[in-house]
Amino acid sequence: MIPAGMPITRPTAPRSAPATTTQLPARPGGTLGAVSEPAAGGWSIGGVAATTGLSPEVLRAWELRYGFPVPSRTATGQRRYSAEHVAQLAEVLQHRQRGLSVPAAIAAVRRVGAAPPTTVFAVLRRHHPTIAAHRLERGAMLAVSRAIEDEACAGGGRPVIIGSFQTKARFRAAEARWQDLARTAAVTIAVADFGRSVQTKRGVVRVPLPAGDPRHREWAVVCDGVDAPVCLAGWEVPAGAPPWAATFECIWTMDPVAVRAAARSALALVERSAPDVAATAAASLGVDPVAGATPDTIERATALTNRIVAYLNAPR
């Protein structure tokens, strides 16, 4: 462990590997200068454990539970940590020495120099550009959203469910339904312009949107679980239409890797206001999914499509 007040030890490369030098920016909590880094792609988990005092078991647990840090992988699947990862872990340990919980310490390190949270839609378009985008009116968005929520219940698991409602009024219209969803979900989170503080009512964690956050324009439903990963994300087109006639450019997917990216993006905002809630949700997500379709992808896609059609065809 690194005692409080002691400067962060500069990690050194293993003697057997040639080292290069990486200049990292100074970060609060420790003094960083030129940090030696192995040319072979970074530190192994054993090397990080020896440098920080954190066991490999703890490093794996933090990666699984908090998504921190996320090392790169070699062709054979071995973890490789960068100099920045090592510095961040050292800062977490210093925050722990000052009395912060693990999730709060990790959140504090992540906030330093972090970009503002982006929207779920933007994350999916950036990292999964092959997913087609469509323009839907509010009624169609509601049909897709409810179909996703129904499929989350039908899966029989305990998913993490996150909804971005834009306004408190729009959440209130769906509040009873979301309280019912919370009965069997692992974690249920609603994001909207709720005010200043995080509140939990009847199982739904209400997370306020900061002023000016781009998610004030976003409609999103993310259901991440082993049985039924699916998400919808869309941004409201600024056409000046009344709320009931609003149009959204949206994407939806059942790709488990894309859904996990959407969930982590949504939790990045939650972490700033409620790190313990975000940590619980991240722990409930479990191991990151593997790319590619599962054997039941076609059956699940058909079931979801049928639910969407049923909602669209229902009398209004």
C-alpha cells in the first residue's frame, strides 16, 4: 500500500524488457513525471500487483465490478496495463487512505480530466457505426421502449434497467410501470431533470441531469442482462414540434457488446452523482459479453419485433 502523503512511486519496467519513456500529465493526489513503461505493451497483472500492492484478485474484481481499470489484452488474452493505469490505481489507494470507499475513490480519480458524459446514442454511433439509425415519432419510440421493457421481464433474469426520460413530467407518465419493473430488476435507474439530489422511491433510483447536459435531449432505454440484452437510444430533433409530436433520430440493438457499451455510458453519469449506485449496477452486469450473435439472437429479435408491432397496432 502507499501511505497517505507519500508521493506516488514511479513504476519501472521489468529488467528483462527494454523500456520507453512516456510523459504523463500531472494529476492531483501525486506527482507524476516521466514514467518508464515496457515496450511490449504494458505491465502484466503481476507487475501491477507488485507495484501497487493490490493483489491480482483485487484488480480482477475491480475491473469486473467497477469497470476500472480496463487494461488492453494481448493476442492470447493476457491483461496489459499502461503507466496511466498504474498512476490511477496509486491515486485510488491514496483516496482510500483518506477514508473514501472504493467506489467513491474510483469515481474521484475518474473525474480528474474526464470528458463530460456523452449520450448513449453518441457512444453507440461512435463505437458501433454499423447499427442503422432511423427517425421515429414519439408514439413509435414509446412502442419500442415498452416492447424492450416487456422483453426484459420475459427474459426471466434480473437485468440492470436504465432509462433516460429528459423531463420529470415524462418520467411521471411512466412511473408506475417503472416501479413495477424494479420489482424484479437487479437495479432500476431513471435519469431526468429531477432536481439536485439522488432519490430512491419504490425501487427506482432517480438521478438528476446536470444543467446543460446533452442527455436533456435524449430518450434511452437500456436493459442489460444475460437473458435479454437490448437498448434503444435517440436524440430529439430540434424541429420545434410540440412534445406529443416530437421526432427522434434513434438506434436500437440486441448486440450484447453494444448494449454493454450503452450501459457503461449511462452509468458514467450515474457515477458522478451516486457512485455507490453505479458500483452496484456495474457489479450486477457481470462479465463483459463476447462479440457475435448468440444462438437465440434470431428468436429474441423476432419476439421483440412482435412486441413492437403489437404496441404500434394497439388502439390509441
